[in-house]
Amino acid sequence: MKPEGPIVRLKNGNFKLELADDHRRLLTQLIEQLRDSLTTTTDDANLRRLFPVAYNNDPKKDAEYQRLMRDELLESRLSAIDVTVKMLAQDAEITAEEIDAFSRSINSLRLVLGTSLDIAESDYQHDDENEDEEEDEGHDLRQEALHRRLGQGVGEADEHALLVELPVVLEDVVDRKSTRLNSSH
């Protein structure tokens, strides 16, 4: 049976991440940018989904929750990012714990990207008939597709399903960066 994505389970119970070097570099760059944003400020509007509101109807309770939990959430996210960056830097076997950290980092990246693109959960139903209309309105369909692909598998029993299309997503981003560099010269 051929693996469905870049994560391959080995006979010894560990895993292998099979990503091209340019994909590893790009993903590392994006994850490090996320870390920079988190360590610079947690008040950035694009980071709001990483620190969810616990009490919608009670600002006092929510402020107390944020006071008590925000540092713990931040530390958890930064720890996952550290593991992810180390994991991407080497081509070695990885553990289930490292895959978990990688998945959490990818999900954090997806949430920030979705927020910056102003994508709501209701926006996941994409109507192909409106595609030309959306392009005319200046929407960046590739970024929205990236967000959707990064979100696949989140919350499902198979946490690794999130990574199945990762090479396709990264190839699209690499192609896009190359196109921008070539058109600017």
C-alpha cells in the first residue's frame, strides 16, 4: 500500500517525513515567522484564533481566563514550533510526539493564515461558478486553497490526515514565490 502523504509509518513504530528540501525550507520559514509573531506580540489580530475566547458573554471571566491560561497556551505553541523546526532540519526518524507537535504547528499556521485572509468556517464551501467573480474582486484563491488544504483532517481521528496534501500545498506556494520573483525582475 502506497503512503497517502508525506508521513510514512515505519515498521519500528516511528515515522519518516518525506518532504523535498525546498518544501522543508519553506515550511521552516513559515513556522519561524509564526514563532516571531508569537514572541513579538500576542495581541496581533491575526493571532486571535490561537488564543480563543472562553467566555463570550462575560468579559470579566474571559479576562481572568486569558490571564490564567494565555502564557500556558503560548508556551505550548512555542514548544511545538521548536520541535517542528528541529524535525524539519533533519532527515531522521520521528516519534509520534514529534508528529503531534508538527500537526499542532501546522494547525496554528492554518489558523493564522485563515484569520489573515478573513476566512470563516462557513467559507469552506467553495462555489466554482463564483471563482471568476471572486478573482475579479481581488480574492487570492490560492491562499484560500492553501488554508483549506492545511485544515484537512483537523479534528478527525486520524491527526495525520492534515498532512496528506502537504507536498501539493507546498509546491503551490513554491511555484507562487518563484512566479513573484521572476515577475519582479
